[in-house]
Amino acid sequence: MALERTVVEAGARLEADKARARELLVEARDRGRRIPVAVFHEDITGDPNLRERQQFTKVQKAALERVGREAFFCSVEAAVTDRHSEGQPIAFLISKARETGGVGADDESWELLSWTSPITSGLMGSDIGKTVEFRRSPRQTTIFEVKTRCGYGAILPTAQTIRFENDQESVEFADEQTLESLLSGIPAGEPTEAGGRVDVPAPAGRAFEVDRNFGLHEIIAEADAQQRFAMHLPLNANVLIEGPPGSGKTSLALMRVPCLLDGQWEQFELDRERDAPFYSESDCRILVVTEQMVQYLKRLRDSLGLNRVRCTTFADVYRKLCRDAGTLSGKQRAGNRALRRLKGGPGALEAAWAGFRLHAETLWERQREVWVQRMVEAGGPETESLALTVDRWIRRLAAHEFSLQPVRGVSLSNDLAGWLQREKDRREERESGDLGADTGLGELAGVVRRLARAFADRAGWTAQMLLTPEFERLEREWAAELGTEAVEAALDQWEEMATGSPASFDEADLAISGWLALKVFTTSEGRGFRMGAAEPTFRHLVVDEAQDLTHAHAATLPWLLDEGGTMTVVGDLRQVLHEGGGLRDWGVLDVLKPERREFDINYRQSRQLGSFVRGLYQELYGETPRWRANALRGGPAPRVVVEPRAARLAEVIAAEIREARRAIPDATVALVFDGPVKKDRLRRLQRRLEAELEGDMVDVHLTGTRDGQRHLEKTDCVHILPVTQTKGLEFPVVILADLYDRFSGPAARMPPDRRNRLYVAASRAEQWLSMVLRAEPHLGCLASLKAE
């Protein structure tokens, strides 16, 4: 019978794969011992590429050690056809290690691949019998026909989570013992019709249901074909990954980094012995909007062996840009909601650009003679020609219309740096190489730097911006939406922050000023003005929670990349939490021409929670979600409790915590709230919960305090935190405490950002969700839970 034959083949395949795994152990151990790892400094050896090659050998050796511990999680048998062979059988073993060190059989009957190898996307994702065409290099195309495939959660010392597929059947076993028990009931030899029927147990489920150590490497094995394809898109492609909460989009975005690092040698035809890599860890960066995500993403990064890839906020990048360019000064403080709307919208950049143009033109007209005199004093009479350079730049600037795209032709640094270089060359020629040729150029460069910063002075261009037609149009648009009084108050604060004493700025000012610094101080070659803005040197950027970017953030993305650099952008437009910022659509990213991929399964939550969040989505937004709940994980249904009395909230919440922890022992609990809550009220809530849970020995922490991020890393406790700090995070248990009765009403009365916050809060839970409301719910999905 076909099923019996499949079981027998699975047993034979397992024994063969374990034999190969033992070979890998020996080969990896011996290969690792032979790899020399020494650190030489390039200034000693004179070889600028040696450090990169030494770093590669370190990664290779560490990866071979991992091969020795966990050989592989998937194997595929195929027939290979290329210019060297026709239908030659080969077995591929796909390792959890990033680098496999060239481990393989001498007779080429099998080959060990890393999961970062581009071919693994096709081998793991194709149906049995399908052909996969893979271009190993521009001169060689190889065709693989997939014969059989087997996946393992672990292969040594005993196999777990085994799934075997061939062209007739597929079977799945929880462990090796289950398979052996089935094999013992099958007669020896080839199964026949008389061999009897074998009952195969139902599939045991995905690895994360039987292995509590589920991590990024298991996500690789569990990823569907669409996700693997996104991981292995061409190296020169920008990628936009959309998906619901828990779809693995952030994890898959990070996995794209090692795929770029490890796949470049093959796709770019680089020689590891001679060539420096195009992508290196130090040239890649992970950017996030909020500080809360940094530590979480660092842990994911480290699990992939990407310790040298820095993870920072956009604010950190902008502070350096603005500091170097002199476009921003003062202390940072928060702006009001209407002000965030004004600065975050698409019209803000157009108004800022108009103000900068007007300020530069007015400044030069009024102070031309003063600056020319300073140049002459610093560099001599011949430097009067520098004034002509500035004049030409002002005329081009005045004629240049607003555009989000990088336009190198109006770069101030291109003109000024070019003039200084020509002057240096002229002096060297005149002085015949005398050391005195640079005399005065250093002081002149200082004058040029001060002139450039005067053009970019935030107080100056902000004051001029308020007078432009572009800003008047922006003001009218927002007054119609927010109300005249709110807009007037926001404008007063904007002007006071820019020109007051002391000056101040907020997050949106950082983004606008950073964008302006890059736009004005970047040369036509794409390099930063060394007397001004910092040089963008990133080869690859991963941008997480991209829906929270303002238009200024989004507009700077192309400027942060070196020529040929790429980007992976991750987001979900339904998770914009701040009414004053965030993107309404992805159109502003079209300048990147990204490959768009949309994930469609919520893997994070149980079937019950995922179905509830789908219904919540439909009620909140009036449309059916394009994603599905995870059908393989079961759990308790979500709960709704109504408690109108504020005095009993702590008691009710504590009861929900106890109930959840009885069902899920030692679970970390996130007590989530929405809206501004004073610290003294939160501390009272914390003390009351501690008193209620005293007998349960549960710690309660406020993550809104200064050391909240440290607390957030702890387990087996209760975290009290706002919805805005949960973005991108997940918790076994989530209890949403509706402290201000913000979520009981109908969806039509909820502002868009509040709907999004309810959606985000409900989707943080992995296994348990309780909602403690202050009033009877109007949303049907909540009312039905209350009725149950």
C-alpha cells in the first residue's frame, strides 16, 4: 500500500540522514580545527581586506561548531541537470548554521547548504516533482527536480518532529519512537496489498508546540514558501513586507540580513580569498522608531549571530546628522497632538523646503558683503570667486521645486567642497608642491562651514516658512480637520520651540531637520559634506514598524544608503498608534521601488485568539482581514469582564491574573492600558495589585519608569505598561484594563488611532487575553464574549 511504502521510506530515509549527520559531526569538527583564526590589523599588514576575511573565518568556525551540535533541519533529494550532469541524483542537507564551510561528500552525492543560501528557498518550498531553476552564477543555470523531502525538529541523538514527503504520500511523526512503532507492525520487505492497513497517528503539529525552545532557527524551518521567498529576494532588491501581528514579518526581515551577507559571494561572484565583501555587518543597520523595540530586536539579532549589526532608533541617526550639519539646536521636548500632525504630514516637508529656500536667498542678499569679507580675510583676495559659487547655488536653489526624491543638483556641499578642492589644486600647482600650499585653507574651510550652517539655521528657515504660500495651504488644510484654535496653538508652539530662548525641538523636528541636512549637504556622488552632514554609509537597512514613520522619516530613507545599497521595510498600516504621525499608505515609499510581499497568517496567537482578533478587525475597520488565524494551536477563549466601579478595578484585574496563571503557570503578564495616566495613579494601582497578589508571590513592575526596559526583560511577573510601549512585543498573557472607558463604545465613534490601539493591544497576547471594561461593550465581538 502507498501509505505503508511511505512509512518504510521514511524509516530508511531517517537512518540514511542520521548516518550523514554523523559524517557531518566528524567533518565539521575536523574542518573547524583546521581553520586558523587570528586578528591582524590592516595598518600592520597593509591588506585592507584582511580584517573582513578574518571575520568571515570566525563566523565560519562558529557555524561549523553549530553544525556539530544541530546538523540540519531539512533534507531534500533531487535530480540535478546542468552543464556537467544530466539527471544526477543529489541529496541536500539544509543546516541551521549560517556558514557550512564547504562540508560535503567527496563523491558529490550530497551537499550541506546553509539556510541563508538562496537555493534553499526553492528546494524547501517546491512541491514534490516540481523543477527549480537556479542560476548559480551568470554563466551557469542548474535545474533541480525535487524527489523527496524530510524535515526534522532535531536529528541527533534521536529525531523529533519528523515530516516525510514523496510523490505519493506525506506522513508526520512526533518523534523517532513513534515511527519505529509503526515500522514494527509492517512486514519485512516491500509492502503489498496483503500487508494489512497501518494506522498512522494524526500529525503532531508544528515544532513550537512540542519544543519550548522555539526560536528564530525554528521559524526558518516553519516559514512558508512566501516567507522564504521574501528572505531570498535578489540582493539588489528593496523589500516591503506587510502582514498582521504575529506573522513573522520582523523575524523574516532580520533573516534577510544574513541571507545578504552569506549569499553575496555566490551572486556577486566574489572570491573569499581576495575580495572584500560588499555587505558586512558593520555596514548594515536596524532602525526602529521607538526605544522599546531596541532591546527586543537586539535579542533577535544576536540569535542570528549578527552581533556587529547595530540596532538604533531613527532619533539617534537624526541627532548625528543634525549635529554635524548644524541644522538643529536646543533640548528635546514633546509637542502637542496638533503640532505632531502638522509636522508629520506630507505638507510639512514642502513648507520646510520653501522656508529654507526663502531663508537662504534672503540671508545671502542681506549679508553678502559681510561673508565675502570673511572669505577674503581667511583665504586672500582670490577667494572672492567663492562668492560667485554661492551666487550660482542660490539661483539654482530658488528655481528648484519641492521633491521628496534625492536631487543632487542643488547640493550646497557639492559646490563648496568642489571649490575648495579646486583652490587647493591651484595652490599646489602654483607652489610646486610646497608644504605651504594649504596655508589659509583650513581657516577658509571654517568660514565655509559657518556659512553653510547659517543657510541651514533652523530658526531662520522656520521663521521664513511661516510666511510662504506652501505653509498657508498646509495651515488651511489642518484647520479644516483639527479646528482653527488647535492649529493656532500648535503654530505658536512650533515658532516658540524654534526661535525661543532656550530653543527646543521634538521628534518630528529631528526628522525634518535630518531630511533637510541630507537634501542640502549631500554631494552629487552621494557622499556627505565632510564639513557638514555625516556621511551615509549603510549598505543595508532594516526598518521595523515602518507605519509609524512620518513623511520626513520616509523621505530620508533613500539618502541613508550607499550607492547600490538596499533596504527591507516592515510594517502594518493598521498599527499606527499616534494620531500625530504615521503613514496612511505606502505611496511615499515608491521612491524605493520595493518588491512587496504580504504575509497572511497570524502565527503568534492560538486559534481562539486569532479568530477573535479577526472578528475585532472586521468590526473596527469594516472590512474582512486578508490574513488567517493559526489553525494548529489551541487555547482558551478570550474573556471580557465589565467592572464600572474604579475602586474594584485592582481586585478584578488581580482575579484575572490569577485565573490566567492557573491556566498558564509562571506566565509573564502584560497589564496594558491606553491614554495618559499620571504616575501617582499607576503607582497606586501597582501597590494595590501587589497587595491582592501577595499570596501568589508575583512581582508587579511599572515599565513607564526610567528602568522600565530592564523590568520588561524579566519573566514570571506582571508588567504595567501603555499600549504604545507594546508595539512589536508579545506576551503569553495580556490583560487590557480600560481605565478611561475608551473601548466600550461603537467603532464609528472611536478615532482611527484609538481603533488601532485596541487592535494592537488585543494582538499582543499569545495564549490568554482578558479585557476589563468600565461599561457594557457596544462592539459585537466583545458583547458576545460578555454573554458567554
